[in-house]
Amino acid sequence: MAGDWGRRFGVRSVLWRHYLDFGVSNVPFYLRPVTIFFWSIFFYFFAAPARRAILSNLKVVLPGSSGWLNLARAWLTLYNFAWTIADAADYKLARTEFVYTVEGEEFLEQLAAAHGAILLTAHMGSYDLGAVVFAQRYQREIRMVRAPESDEQTAQHVDRSFERAGAGAVKVAYNTSSMALPLDMLNAIRTGEIVSIQGDRPVPNVSQRATHLFGEVVQLPDGPFMLALVAQVPVFPVFILRNAFHHYKVIARAPIHCLRAERGREAVIEAAMEIWSRTLEEVIAEHWSQWFSLVPLFSKR
């Protein structure tokens, strides 16, 4: 009985997503800041593992910073997270218009025109909203790879949300230890599709390797670069960050190429991961309050 209660009211339960949809549909927009402020405080205490993970990561991203100040920064991160998921729900339910500015538009145009490519991003800003908007703006389908949801009903809710918001342009696949997913992604890329993957934290039982981030050795997924090497397609680092109310910024960086050369496969992948790590480090350092990695990445520190 207690286990059923815990699953029903757990942080990752679909219950909270239903409440979010209800709030977005029924709370006037001018009351939304107050509502989000309140719920950010609630989850700051209720979601203790996420809070501790943010604090753990901030100690590395902002070395030498005050522990008390980091407590406030952790709340700000959760507050920004609340805004981004509320905006995604707003778009899904009401097709609300958002304003976007783009940094590195030439790289975004290259991605849109590519016959098969990998969009590599992080748990930053509104990953979900960005995928839908990109697919609709450029009339391209996206295969979005996500970490598995711990709650089956939550996974079903996420799938239905993408289907409704993206009109079928965004298809969700879950990153598991099964060999079927990499083969599906490889086939999709070879037929000209874009595959979107988050590459800022490891997923259990999924291929990863050591690289450096903020001077620490971390494990990051190497699957995107293996796919790029086999399919011979570029990897485009893209991030979408929230600037203000209904206003976002897209950051696109130069593509990373995993070209077949005289050096071995391992050297090519490691070099590509090093470029990704430096790109990721630069963006996180400037926008740490929108890095929603709610698990401790630097756990061995």
C-alpha cells in the first residue's frame, strides 16, 4: 500500500504532469509566475535527490563558490526547470507562440539541409519544445532519443504530448541496453532522418566512455559518435535556452565530424568527444542555471 502511494505521488509520477496540464489550461498567465514560484519551493524540498544532485554538480561547475549561495542557485535551477516544462505544456495544449533568437544560424541551416545527421544536445533549457519547433520550422522529422521514464504512465503521457505537439514530426525512442535501438537509429540516419540525442550524462547499461569536463573525469555517452562514424554524418551541437517569458535562444555550434582516417576508430571517437566536452563545458559555464542534469555527474569526486 505504501509502495503504491509512493509511486502515485513520486516526483516522476504522471500525476504531476496532469496537474501541470491543468494549471497551464486554467491558471491565468498573469498568475503563472506566482504559481511556478510556489511549486518550485515545494519541489525544492520534496525532490531532495534532485536538489542534492544540482548542488553536487554546481560545486564543480562553480569551484570555490559559497555553499549557502549554491543552495539559492539550486533553487534557481529548479525554478528555471519549472518554467521550461510549463512552456512546453503551454505549447502542446494551446499552440502558444514563442519568440526565438538564434546564435550560429548557419549551422542550424546546415543541420536542416543535411541528408541524415545527429543533433546532439544536453539537459538544458527546453529540449522537448526545441525539437518540436525545429521539426515544424524546417519541415523535418526528428527521432528523439530519451532516457527511459521510470513510470510507465509518464512515458505514455510524454509520447502522447509529442504526438499532439509535433503532429507526428517528432518520434520518441527510449535509450536502453537493447541493440535494436542503435540499429534503428542507424537506419533512420542512412535514410536521411535527423536523430536527436542528449549527450551530457551517462545512461545505465548504455555505451559510454571517460572524458574530461571542468577538469574532472566523467563518463559520457559515446553512442552518438559511434553512429556518426559508421554512418559518416556530422554531429551538430545544439542547445535551446530560456531568456524570458515565451522567449528562447537557440545556440548552434559547428558540426563535429567523425571521419574515417588512418588513425583507428577509438582515436576518432575520443577526439570527437573531446570537442563535445569543450563545447558542453563552455555552454554550461555560461548558463549553469539552465543545466537540468538532476543526477550527480561528478559522483567520484
